[in-house]
Amino acid sequence: MSGPLDGKVAVVTGASRGIGLAAAAALRDQGAQVVVTSRSEERAKEAAAQLGDGVVGFGAHATDEEAARACVDFVIGTYGRLDILVNNAGTNPAYGPVIDQDHGRFSKTMDVNLWAPILWTSLAVKAWMGEHGGCVVNTASIGGYSVAADVGIYHVSKAALIHLTKQLALELAPKVRVNAIAPGVVRTRLAEALWQEREATVAAATPLGRIGEPEDIGSAIAFLAGDGARWITGETLVVDGGQLLGPGAV
């Protein structure tokens, strides 16, 4: 498909479903060639097949440096460029009070949610963006701006990712723009504990009257990746239907 991103090449990590899949679809719809990753090569290829022409699947766990490097090498070898990186892969195994978490759950959360964006950004910049330019979009969360019971470690990781976005934006300018998206409660498997069996309550506490859909976030990611955001860097765009606005926010 042709569009404002025609000729651009994008990589979206953690894109077999949810926000990552929606982001890949939005980028494809705007004309980009897209490589979607998943820790399972089978799921990555299934996602690519679901999206159709212009999308390729590649198996790479977000924290596996060898696999990440192989993916970036594949992109450069196949397309000759890498213009857009969406660091979307995320996890939250550390559910419950912060003081009840063990190091294993803490480190897995931080590795996927914070280290992986550093790893993939480094590879993309050194392979292409540092010389030719490009943009990075990190998937953060409104949890990075707030506190809530049982998701403290996740919120800490996303607060750190918001700060990392600013740090990388400063370090990589002017060639590379780095921004983030901060979704509210969205209908994804990762966020099920926040909305499943209480969707009506969450929707009622949201000024725009519903929980988010992956497509709401995918279109915002595509905006940050495009020329319409060409003078934006170091920023985090909140897309939450207004959930952070009032005392009823989730």
C-alpha cells in the first residue's frame, strides 16, 4: 500500500497481537514495509500472514541479543534500510505488592520493558538510523505517571521507560527522533486483569466512556512515526480516553 510512509521500513517488537499488531497494521496502511517480531517464530509468521502484503514475521525474543541482531541484520539485508522502530514488547509477571516480588519477576519485567528498548534502539541506530536518520517509538503506559495496587513493578518499569525516552532523544538528536506512547486501559491480554469482568466500571470511570482498543494506540504510534511528528522528540503521548484526568481514573 502507498501512503505517507511509502518507502519506509519499520520493525515492531512484540507484534503478534494487541497493540503491536495494531501498530504494524497502521504502519502498513500508511505504506511502510513492516517486520513484526514475536518470541515465537510461528506466531510472528501468523501475525504477518494475518496482516498480508507488506508485512514479514521474524522470531526474536525481545531480550535475546543474538536474535535481535539477527532481525536487524535481516531487515538491512532484505530492505537496505530501517527507518522506524517500535519497541512494543512488554510483560508483567510481577503482579501483587512490590515487597512480595522476588528478583526473578523483577528482573524479567525490567529486562523486557526497559532493557529490550535499549538493546533494539542501539542495534537500529548502529545499523542504519545513526547515519541516515529514523524514529523510535516506545510503548510505555499511563502507569508510568501514577501508582496503583498490585502493578507497582510494572509501573516503575514504565516510568523508567518514559525517562529513557527523553534520555535517548537527547543523545540521538538530531538524526533520530525518540518518543513514547502511554496507553490507558486497552483491550489486550496483558491488561486483562485491569478490565476483564469489570469493563463497565472502567468505562464509566473513563471520560470518553469506553476502554481503549489496540487500534486507538496503533494509529497514535503511526502518527509519531510519520512526518506529521517531525518536530517532536523526547515526548510521551498519553492516549487513555481521559483516564488520568479525574478522581475516577483507573
